[in-house]
Amino acid sequence: MAKQNILRCSWMNKELTYSGQCKRGDQGNKVKNVQEWLSLLGNGVSINSDFGAATEEAVIRFQRSKGLDDDGVAGRKTFPELTAPIMRALQIIPPAEKTFNQLVTVYAKQHLKETPLEIGGQNRGPWVRLYTKGYEGEDYPWCAGFVSFILRQAADTLGIPPPLKYSLSCDDLVAQAKGKGIFIQGDDIATGAVRKSVLATGYIFLVRKTDTDWTHTGIVTKFDEETFQTIEGNTNDSGEREGYEVCARTRSYGDKDFIKT
């Protein structure tokens, strides 16, 4: 995490920094992290914080798949291979005259490419902790956290403040946007009061349950006449708010509002 080309993320520093070998007989959070990554990378084991025979065998299989010495120890060479997906997602993208909105889109695509998933239960795992500032569990749906993180990544790249403060609440994102005059009601798009031609990639969409309650959010990567394309967290193939992954979807305009970025 100390490399300059990686976004600094204080709440993940300890988790993503190598701090010594993890081997059979060990217990605790370090073991849990290894088990999570093994499972995320196709070597499923129980995530029980206990480095037993099954975890050792999974490490050996993983090491062989990467051409490493198969000693069953998550050491200095194995650890960075386990955490490589999240480190790639944290890579800083050179601005190269990109606008903030364009950076939001490319960062969302960078995360999507690494297939962020929950692991170990509802709203759990290293990807969830990345998007929720270290929290996890049933009380921490993370769609707004995903949006907030991507906004922060784009803003940090340009050295500017993000348009919205970090939040895990869709309703709070809306309240902030209304206060800044960057909220777009979907009804205004439907009536033509706001033309679709002014909508830009990198905007935030929200699923509106009522006029005072928004239940899901994500990032728009492309606007079309009748639909728009998204990258969103904590969803699934059914488009539900309590999903398990970051994925790309195509959505219609009905019951959607938007935030300019």
C-alpha cells in the first residue's frame, strides 16, 4: 500500500500489507484474510480463522497455480498473489486529460474487471470492507459505499474534493445532492424538463422506492434513449439491492433518479 501508484486507503493498510508468514496452526484475522482470498480465487475453504489441513492444502493448490514453491505457507511471495485483485483495483489511473466523469467511469470498470464479491456471509469479505471503510455484516449494505469509493478514487487522482461526502446511505447521497443542486429527478427526464442529451457518463443513478426513500445506487457508464448501462455494487443478476457482487447491468429509466458528478 505504500507504492505511489496505489490509492492510499487507511482502513485497509494493515489488511493489505504483508506482515509475516501465515501457516498451519495459526489463528486469527490474518488467517481469515487468507481463507477469504483463497475462496475468492477458486480455492474454497471454511472461513473460520483457523489454519488447518484444508487451508494448507488450498494454499498449496493456489501456489502451484501461480508457479510458486508449494510449501503451504502464505508467505512473502504468496501473500501478494492472493491480494493482487484488490491491489489492481486500487491502481491509480493517469488522468491524461480525462474529466472527473470519465475517471469515475474508468475506475468503475477497473473494479468490475476484478470481479469484487462478498465472501463469508452477507456483506462480508475484503471487497466489502474496502467499500465500507472497514465495516462488514448484515447492517452494512454497500452499494452506496461502492459509489462513494469510486468518487473518492477519481477525486484523489485529480487532487480535488469528491462531489459528495463518503456515505453508506442512498438517502444521504440524495440529501447531499439536493443540497448542492446536483440532483436530477427522473420525472423531469420523463417529461422532457431535463433532456437526456445533457446526461453524462459517470453520473450516479438511484432506485427510487418513494419520494423520500432510495434503495439502491450505482454508476452510469452509458446513457441511451430508452435504457442506460451501469456498474453497481451489492447487486446480482436480478438487480436487487442486497446482492453479492459488483456487476454491469442495463436498466430502464422508470423509478430512477440521478446525481450529477
